[in-house]
Amino acid sequence: MQKKLLPALRKAIALLERHSYRYAVIGGLAVSHWGRIRATYNVDIKVLVPDTDYPAARAAIRSAFPERARPHVPANPLIVDAKVAGVSVDFLLAVPGYEENIVTRAVRGDLDGLAVWICSPEDLIIQKAVAGRVQDWQDIEGILIEQHSRLDLAYVADWLQQFAAALEQPEILRQYQSLQERISATITSVNHEPGW
């Protein structure tokens, strides 16, 4: 992790823990933890809001971090963008349903000596596939390679099937399955080479 992100992450997590908000680090920091290390310049955190009291969560975060990270962008009621220690931090408030899984399935991990809850690799793949940008698919590839044989592939496929149907975008599931099968075949082939 880039050193300038650590103070921001530490302050953001301290605030959430002080208010007893469960959370999961997502985005580039989670990708670097589960997949390939890559540059990221901001911090993304999914926050589980008790009783969906979003106004209280927004008020608590904004009270601690009054400066917006993107003041030129219209405010989103489910995203609190804040400048924390000079870094852009997005607190993404979870909506009931799948997004709660992102937090409840989070794994305790270490990011540069800081113990935090990190989005599971499976849920990170799901979020990235639904977002569907070129960088997202590159991130998924890295996670599939680095976490090969440790992933709950049935869980990923089930949720992607649901999202593909709900969004009427069957290509989400097709692209994921194609990538997953290609990586699995490559790893199997490499593992069976003489001398491996």
C-alpha cells in the first residue's frame, strides 16, 4: 500500500469502530491484498449501517471529516466522499441484500501493519464483474490467479448469475466463466508440466 494511504485508512477505520459500524475495505486496497499489487490513490470502504439509518451514518462521517473529496460531483445519499489526511476516502453505505454480504463475509487481514476487515476475494470478484470496466476484469484475473483453489467458485457463480439476470446483462456471467475456465486450465497445465 502506498504510505500516504495508511494514515487516511487508520483514521477512517478508527471512526467506524468508534461508532460500532461494521465495514469492509474494498476497491484497490482489497485488490492488492487478494490479487496483484497495483497503484491506487484512494480508499474505498463499504459500511454496514444499523437499521439503515443512513442520515445518522452520513452525519457521523461528515462530522469527523467535513471536507468533501469531490465537491464538484453531486452528493450521493449512499456515498460519503471525504478528504481524510489528504486522501480521498469513499464511505459506501451498504443497502439491504447482497451488499450486506460484503461486510458480513469480510475477512480480518493486515494492510501494512494495520489490522482491518477486508472484503472477501469472492465478493470482490462479484463487485468487479458487475462494474465491468477493463481494469475490473484485469483485477479479477489477478485474484483468480493468486487465490486459485481457495475460492468458493459456486458462491461467485450463483451471485453473478443473479446479477446477470437482474441487470439483463448475461455477458457478465459469460465473461467471468470464460476467464475463470481459461485461468483454471492454464494453472492445471502448468502444474502438470514435468519438473513442476
